[in-house]
Amino acid sequence: MIMRNKLILVMVVVLFQCGHYEPVCECVRPQNWATPLCRPGLPNLYKVSNYLYRGGQPEKCGMEQLEKLEITTFINFSTSDKDQYLINEYKLKSKHKFEYIPLPMCAFLPDKEKFKQFLALVCDHVCDPSKGKVFIHCKHGADRTGTA
């Protein structure tokens, strides 16, 4: 009986401590991390650098936001391809042209050749700013774009 009471007391203390856990401040992000942006139609959007943005599958209204961000190259890591329809439809309303590059890949086992192609494209844009900015996305803008 005494052993049982001690066990209950230990469990109560442990549970009480867990309920009062105060995490380290999560609001402090290192300055060199990607910056979250909030734009309509562009879920999970981040500015990685002056020439590179990443996010989830854009919606129709997100195309105008990409134009405002001066995105010229549109890279799709997703295995589904909704982009070509969005880009073609947007071209009817705007003179802005997107270079569209589908590079479907898996987040956990990225294809080495596709990844090399992606890195070459980004390096090319960083080395020559006149080529414009790059937007990469996958379905949610988390796993595949996070890997890249």
C-alpha cells in the first residue's frame, strides 16, 4: 500500500511538472533562415534568398502574387501537375511569362540527377540576377521544398 502511494505521488509530481513546461522562446528565428511570407493563394510561402522562394501548390490567385514577387522561373517538385493549367490561364490575363520546369521527386529519396538539375538552375539564377527569381513548390511546401 505504501509503495502504491509513493508511485501515485511520483506520477502526480511528474504530471504536474509536464503541465508547467515552458519551452524555449520559439519566436526567435536565426536571421539566415528563410523568412515566412503571407500572400493570398500561396500557401506556406517562404523567401529563402533574394532570388529563391519556396511554398505549397499555388492557387489561381497566387499567380498574380508570383508576378508581383518578380518570379520568372517556376519549378514544380510535386508529382501532380496542376501548374501548366494555371500558367496557361494566367498568360491569357497577363504579359508576364513564367519558365515552367517540372522536376517531380520524392522528399525522402530525391533523384540525384533531378536534384543536380535543380541546383544548377538555382546557381544559374544566383550568378546571373538578370534571369530573375525562382519559385519552387510541392503540394504542401514542406517536405520536398524543405529538402531542397
